[in-house]
Amino acid sequence: MPTALITGATAGIGAEFARQLAARGTDLVIVARDASRLATTAAALQDKFDVRVEALPADLLSSEGLAAVDHRLADDRRPIDLLINNAGYGINGDVVATTRDDELRHLAIHVTVPLQLSQTVLRGMVARGHGRVVMISSVAAFTPLGTYSAAKAWGVSFARGVNSAMRGRGVSVTAVCPGFTRTEFHERMRVSTRGTPSFLWLDVRQLVRLALRGIDRGHSVVIPTVRYRVLAVLLRRIPDRMLARFSLAAASAADAGDTAASASAPASSPAPPAAIQGDHRPG
Ligand SMILES: NC(=O)c1ccc[n+]([C@@H]2O[C@H](COP(=O)([O-])OP(=O)(O)OC[C@H]3O[C@@H](n4cnc5c(N)ncnc54)[C@H](OP(=O)(O)O)[C@@H]3O)[C@@H](O)[C@H]2O)c1
């Protein structure tokens, strides 16, 4: 049985990868910080799909947590056939407003952590002559919208370069670029998605199904759904200034929506968190 290690497997996109891979009979090593949620997720997957699921609680932004996952990936006696670098979050605010520490942690979760884990696992995969590495990037990689876009663009570039270098060695590296997907992402980032048109929302099951198809085929970049592939082409052609203006307009429309909604809410309704902003970057 092949074994996959998925970071951030207790929620959203990572949890759906865990379900679909378990349904195919893949054993799993799942990583997240919340140990009790991780144990519950592991038990549920094991019960439902009759596969082996190892829970590896770790904060990838701590040196001990990263070392624990790295160590597991380097263990040749229990080889990992598929690594999915999925754990991640968005940073809210532009680069002059955020703190240096927040930016460096955000850069680490999207760049240096997946770089280290991929480098470790790729060494074993190349020696064994097979394996797959996945970077969960975003369509934001094709937009000039802040340091989240910049970090996600690194994942696409890394996958394209390393995938080419790995050709003929039985190993592939794929960047998956989802658009808006309903997970815990936007809530954790404390941004409103109120004005996001419904046609832009992806179904997480369909997203992962399409992603796995591209990963199985060893593609460098997978942009799930035709509508997002078209959008990605357009995004690369629209001038940066126009994109920025569109983003600002969407943000103020959402702000207006939020204001109207809170004005009409009953007095007993909890107020929306003060930090929620009408920011319309794709996740
Ligand atoms: N949702 C979207 O619209 C969207 C679109 C494009 C790309 N993406 C990308 O997709 C990936 C998954 O996002 P999602 O939407 O599924 O987010 P999510 O629902 O918030 O899930 C995030 C997962 O990552 C784990 N995690 C977060 N920080 C971690 C850390 N320091 N160490 C270990 N685990 C950590 C979380 O568990 P714990 O909190 O217990 O650690 C959770 O399991 C991210 O890389 C995101 O950038 C999302």
C-alpha cells in the first residue's frame, strides 16, 4: 500500500485529500497542530476506509515540529510515496501594515517549510525511483496581490522547475492552484467573502478529484476547473493597475455589504470581528 503524508489534514482541502486518498486505499500520515482534532480525524478515516492512519501532531512553524515531520519523511524503513504540502494560511493587510515576524512566519509556511520537506522526501524518492510531491498553491499565484500571492507564486515556480529536473527519474512535483474554496481559510484570515460571486466558489470534492488526476499524470501545474484555467490566463494578461483597482472596488462593495448587514442585525447578534475586512484575494 502506498503512503501519503499530508500537512494540514484536519480541515478544508487537506482533509478532503485525506478522505479521497484513504478511499483509494492509501495509508496516511496526517499532520496538524491540534492534536485532539488530529486523533479524531485519524480514527474516523481508519474506521471508514480501513487504511492505516498515523497522526503526527506538529506545528510546522516551530523547529521541533518541523524536525519531527522532516524526520518522518526521511525514514527509509517507512517510505512516503506522496507528500502533500498543504498547511497554510493567508496574511491580512499590505506589507507596510503587517509585522516583520508575521511576514516571516507566513513566508515560512508557504516557502521554506515546503522547501525543506520536499527536499528531504525527494532524496528518498529519487533513490527508490518513484514518488510524488504536491505544493498546494493558489490562483492567487497569478495575481500581484500582496505577499500571499508572492509566496504562492514560489510554489508554482518550484514545481515547474523541479518537475522538469525530475523527468525520467520516476518522480514528479505538481503545484495545485485552487480558486475560492469554502474551508476555514477565510475565517482564520478574518476576511469577508460576502461579495465573492457564487460561480467563483469551488466544491472541495471536485477540486481534489481534479487535482489528484493531474498529480497522477505528473503534471507540473494543475488549475482545477475550466473557469479558473480561463481566469488564470486572463489574470496574467490584465495590467497590474487594473487588477488592483478591481480588488479595491470589490473590497469596498464587501465593506458596504458588511455595514448594511450589521446595521440590520438584531441587537443581540454578535458583532462581526473588528478585523474582518472586505478583501477579495482568492485563497
Ligand atoms: N480555501 C481557499 O479558498 C484556498 C484557495 C487556494 C489555496 N488555498 C490553500 O490551500 C491550503 C489549505 O487551505 P484550507 O483552505 O484548506 O485551510 P484551512 O481549512 O484553514 O485548513 C488549514 C489546515 O492547516 C493546518 N495548519 C495551519 N497552520 C499549521 C501549522 N503551523 N502547522 C501544521 N499545520 C497547520 C490546520 O490545522 P491546525 O490549525 O490544527 O494546525 C488545518 O488542518 C493552504 O495552503 C491555502 O493557502 C486555499
